[in-house]
Amino acid sequence: MRATRVLRRARALFPRRPHSLAGQVFALQLLVIIVLAVLMAAVFVHEVHFRATREAYDRSLAVSETFANAPGTVAAMRSRDPSAILQPRAEAARGKADVTYIVAFDPRGIRWSHPDPALIGGHVSGEFAPARSGKPFQETFDSTLFGEAVDTTTAVFDGRHRIVGFVSVGIRLQSINDVFVGQLPVLGGLFAVALALAVVGTALVSRRLRSQTHGLGRAGMTRMYEHHDAVLHAVREGVVIVGPDGRLLLVNDEARRLLGLTGEEVTDRDVHEVGMAPGIASLLASGHAANDEMRAVGDRLVAFNQRPVSEDGEGRQGSVATLRDTTELRELGNRAEFARDRLQLLYDASVRIGTTLDTVRTTEELAEIAVPRFADYVSVELLEPVLRGEEPTLVGTEMRRVTARGIRDDHPLLPAGELIDFLPGSPVADAVLTGRAQLRTDLTDSAEWSTHAPERAREVVDFGIHSLVSVPLRARGVVLGMADFWRSEQPPYDAEDVSFAEELAGRAAVAVDNARRFTREHSMAVTLQRSLLPRALPEQSGLEVAYRYLPTKTGVGGDWFDVIPLSGARFALVVGDVVGHGVHAAATMGRLRTAVHNFSAVDLAPDELLAHLDELVARMDEDEDNAESPGGDDPAVTGATCLYAVYDQVSGVCAVARAGHPGPALVTPDGVASYPDIPGSPPLGLGSGLPVEKTDLVLPPDSLFVLFTDGLVKDRERDIGTGLALLRDTLAVPGRGPEETCGAVMDRLLVPEPGDDVTLLVTRTRRMSPERIAEWDIPSDPAAVSRLRGEVLAQLDAWGLDDLSYTTGLITSELVTNAIRYGAPPARLRLLHDVSGLICEVTDSNSTAPHLRRAKSSDEGGRGPFLVAQFADRWGTRYLNRGKVIWTEQLLTDGDREAGEQDADALLDQWSDEDLG
């Protein structure tokens, strides 16, 4: 009934039915808004009432439980006069909690408190028995005093869980309604605002609709349809509307022209009955969506766009199709696609050609990128100097074919490796001499091409190859070779193809020239580096040595190694690395290696040698900074690393120091591999001022002492920690010699293309037998010289070295005499019978070393060092922490003179008659 009255009132607002579409929409929207507003108000009223009632239940429950469990409530109920205590408490709590009443009563229902004191002592009117279960009891009831109220009754228990009383709290529903009534003005205001906004919005929409329809009536709409029909048939795009039953509902004039539907009327006829091509008729009748689907209609190419439509959204759908003539666009699209493919090919060539710095591989990349996208076969020839990294000075027609690739492997073109001399008049010779590409569209009619090698030309033509473009590979104005593009399956080349071939060959020529220049620099650096590295390691009785050195292909680095014989049956093991690649790194490596040899010649300790080497590198950097080089781009040496170790085969002690270099690996005879803790110092030349620390290692006999550079254990895909662990696992095999160890390590750790030089030096340590060592203390008495000489000669006789008795006795007498006269005690004499020679050492505590000089005839002394130098193959002085060692070495091998051939006459020949007179 209410809805009917609302509809009647709405109709009263519109005494006349609106004639325009905008008016009808406005009326309908207004009616819908009013109905929705009323429904929303009803829902809001119900929700407010429900929430207010729920809040009353919750609040009465909270107050009831709070009062029942309040401290002193149980004691008050069990007192002699509960009302005297509970009545004031209940009234105070009722005022604070804003509830209608708080009534406390005993288990029989007799009140102890009440808002009306006159009712205290009477029986409660409500139900409270359900509260005896211990759970609060809530209900809504009509009270004679308060009216309809929400009541919550809670039982009060003592310590023994016995009920001592009840607390009932109530809230009148009238107060809830008062809250709701108080919100009605706000609700009414909101409703009015919402209704006003909705009406304004509806009016604006209606006004917009009226503006778009221009307030047209029936006549106006008819005229609009006629105009639409005229435009539909005048556009240059075909429109076809097909009904759900497959009949044509609309075909404009352009669609008739494109589909060839001329003459009879086709509207309201089945699409298969009007003479369309079966494929097109099936497409229109299917109603399927189509996006720019190309169909050939006679000599035209028509693009179809079709969308399914339906009046009610159910059942079979009709379709609306638009047709567009793309015959002219097809040719433009094909040319654009062709240009896009060529640009993509050039881009791919710039990315894929020249990925390596190998000349032959670069030409292979050119062939791979051109076949089959531009040519069916590609052959590339280069001048001989280019292959060697040299720049061709004379342009000739004799070239070596380096690449021959095609869509088939059984082609008749000459294979790679053949040296070809192109005769004058051939396309290749003409291209070389003129520097421009040569086109042969039809090889069957090219006499100058076929006369070069008639049989080969006949095989090429019979194979099906019919067109050729020969393009010179030019870089910086120099012809490096030729690139020949052949076709057998594709159409013959034209002038546009020649331009593209020149562009493609030009990019390849730059890459070939870069590879050539790298080959030259790499060859120079390799030659320089190998000339600076030791060609053969010296033979030592105290160790067995094997090594591997592999320069990187991308550029020679600055790795080096050395085994340097030292005095006293000792030798130095050196491994170093100069950061960088190229000739500069190799030259710097040579300078550092020479410096290490010079420093080791004065028997410097490892830590002192590296300290001097650090100063040298720092000075080299300063010289580089101060030098005015033409290019100004010579890199500094900063970043060089070095490990220097000295092994004494008498004591078995190896003194090691390193500067920025990986530490050595030690493999004991039982196959246990480890990395000794060697304190590290910064790389050479950093100028940090930090001291270099030396570590003394005692190497067991037959141990493997392994030195290496970081190129062995570190790579782009492997960090140094992983590489060191892999090296340790590889070395941990007992019983292998240095050569076998080198092979195993290289097989396990070497990557296919290392990014840095790889150096590996493996030595097997040995100890000198005690039977080959003889030592004596030197007293301060000069008379002991003859005794010591006699004992030395006896030891030589025991070793079978009688041939060296005379010279050794003389050397021993001179060295011992100098130690007694100029040295400081304690002094010792030691003979070492090495495999290669006899070593004599005299040690004392004085750091002053003798100097070699030619004594005058009037001098009483000064001839001792001269005599020692004449009869010893090598001699020198090395300094200790306290004192010095003067040593001599006599080789056991045959030389320019035999050791035993020295006699008194030979000694006297060392001086002139004037000196002796």
C-alpha cells in the first residue's frame, strides 16, 4: 500500500507523460532514487534500533558483573544488615553507569536495594532462577515501575561457590528510543541532502542526453536516419551486417564493389546465394570475430574486421563486418618489411661480427650472418699479411680463402685454406683494383668471370649458382681481402643489393682489421714475453722442477717465474704477476725479473728483496707519471705481485715472503696438501710503507712446493676461494712427481679460455746427505791454518775429489787466514759436496767483507781475494743477521780449464815480472 501511494504521488509530479527521451530518463531515474532512499532509511532505522538494544544488553551485563564481583559485595550480602551497605553502593553505581536500576536481593528474591527505598524488603518481580546456573541471565520484560526494560541478573558466589545473592541491572527501552529519536533530525537532513544531490545529478544527465539528441522528435529522428544511410553508402569502407540466420541485412555500396556484388539486390538473402567466394561467405556467416584478416577477392586484397552482435545477448548472434581495400598498402608493406629485415640484418651483423679477436673467426661470423638471409653462399679471402697480423703494403690479387659457407655443404666453391690468384678481369680482381663492389647478375653471361677457371666456373653454374657480388674488405683505406656473396635459390642481385653488401662488408672489415691489429700486438707481446721468460730452468741437485705457462688469448699478461741458483747449495723460487695485458705488461715483467736476478745476486733475504723491489716499482711509477709519452696512456705498474722463496737443501728450511701474491701450496710425501700461513703484504709499488714479513718453513724431504698465479685458481665463473679448494683437492695425491702434478692440475683447473695468464711452478725438495757436508771450527790461532788445510785435503780424498786438492787447499788457506786476521769469532769452515760442484764457506761474526783488488809489488797483502777469484768459478759474500759468509764454488764439469791443471807456474803467471820484482 505504501509503495502504491508513493507511485501515485510520483505520477502526480508528472501530469503529462514526457515525450522526449531525456524527459523519460529523468522521470525514471528520479523514481528509482526516491525508492532507494526510502529503503535505505528503513534499513538505517532498523540498524540503529538493533545496535541500541545490543548496546543496552552489553552495558547491563557489564554493570551487573562488575557490581557482583566488586570487592566487599559478598561480605555486605552476608552481613547483618545488607541493605545498609548495598543500598548506597547500588545508587552510586547506578548514577555513574547511567542505568535505570541496580537491585541486589537474596537467594529467595527479597530486595536489599532498589531505586525506590520503599520497595526494599519486597520480592522481586522478574525471573531470576536461570541465573543460579552461574551464567548471567538476560531478558526484556515489562516492569510496573519502569516499563519495558532490558534486564541482566548475575549470581554472587562466596568462597565455597555458594550463592549468597543476586544483582539485577536494567535499562529502560524508552531511553534507547530517545537516542534514536534524537538522531532522526540528522537522518532526515542526510536523506534530504542525498535526495537533492541525486535530483541534481539526474537533471544534469538528462540535460546532457537532451543536448546529444538535440530534442529531436519522430521527424527529426527520421531525417537523422536518412543522413546516416547516405553517409553509410558514401564512405570508402565496406560495411556488411549479417543476421543470426545468415541473411544479409545491410551491404553498403563500397562493400558491393569490393565483393563484386553488382546488379541484383542482395539484401535479405543468404550470404551463400549472392555469388560471394565460398571462403568469404563462410567467414561472414560464421559470426566469428576477425581482426584485419586478409582475403583475396579477384585482383584485390581485402582486409576483413568482424564483430559478433546480438539483440538480447542470447541465442545465435549476427555480425557486423567492415571491409578495407589494402591492395596498394600491400606493396608498401612489403617494401617496409624488406627494409626492416635489412636493418635488422645490419644490426645483427654489428652485434655478432667481431665477438672475438680472431681474424678467421670474424670472417666465419660474416658468413654465418649473411647465409641465408642475404646470400645462399659466402666465401671470404684475405691477403697473406693480414693473416699474420701485418698491414698489407702492396695490394695484390693473390689471396687465401679463409671461409666458405652456404646452405649446402656440397657446393663447388674452393674450400678454406686454398691460395687463389685471381686473374685480371675477374670480378674479384676488379674489386681489389678499383676498391668498389662488382656485380654479376647472371654468371652464365659473364665471360670475364668464366675465363678465370672455365672448369670451376662450369661446375658453379651447373650447381645452380647464378649471381655474384664481390665486395672488397676495406678498413682505413686499405684493402684487407674480399667477401663474395653468391646466390642460387634467391633472385639475382640488383643495385640495391650491392649497396647493402658494401655496408655489410664494411662492418666486417672493421672487425677483421681489429682482429689483425690484435694479432700483431699479441704476437709481439708473446714474443717479447717468451724472450724474457727462462727458456730452460737450471739443473739443481736439491730439487726437481716442472712448470706450466699459458698466456691468455685475449692479451699477453705479465706473469713470470724463475728458479735462481744461490750460494751455499741454495736456490730461489720466484713467481710474479704484473696486472694488465699487452706489450707494456710484458716489458714491465722483464724489468722486474731482471731486478729480481740482480737483487738475488747479492744474497738478499726474501723480505729485504721484496722491499727493494717495492721501491723499484714505486720509482718506475713515478717515472711513468713524469714522462711525456706521445700517447699519454701508458699504464702504471701499480698492481704487480711477487712471491720469493729461498730453499736451503742443507737445512731443509725455506724462507718465504710475498707481496700481494697468493701463498704457496705444500704437499707432504704422504699426500696431505695445505696452504702454509704466509703473512701477506700489499702489492708492489703501492707505497704503503708496511714491512714485508718473512716466514721460515721446514720442508720434509720429497715434498712438493707449489707456486702459482691467480689466473690458475680464479676465473670469471669461479672465485679464488673455490679455486684454491679445487687446487688443494687436486694436489692431495701421494707419490706424484712434479711433472705429473703439473699435468693433473692443468687438466683439473684450466678453463677453456682463461681470462688471465696461467703460471704453475712445482718443485720436489731434497736434502743434502750429511756425508756430503764437512764442518770445522776456526780458532783464532794462525797456526791452525795448516791443520785445517790438511783436514780439508783429507776430506777431498774421501770424496774422491783429488783433482781439486791443490786449488781447494789454496782457497781454504786464504779464506781461513782472512777470517783469523780480519774476522771476529766465532768462525767456522764448511765444505759442501754438491752434485755440480764443491762449495767452500767461511763464516765469522764480522760484517766487513773483503774487496777484490790488484795488489802492488810493495804491498804485503791484498792478494788473497784475487787468488780466490782466479781459482774459484764463483765466489762472493752473503750477509747474516750477525756476520757474513764468504763462499766459493768450483764446478765439477769440464770447462775451459781443468781444476787440477793449476800449478805454481800458473799461479806465477797471474803477475808480471815487475810485480814480482
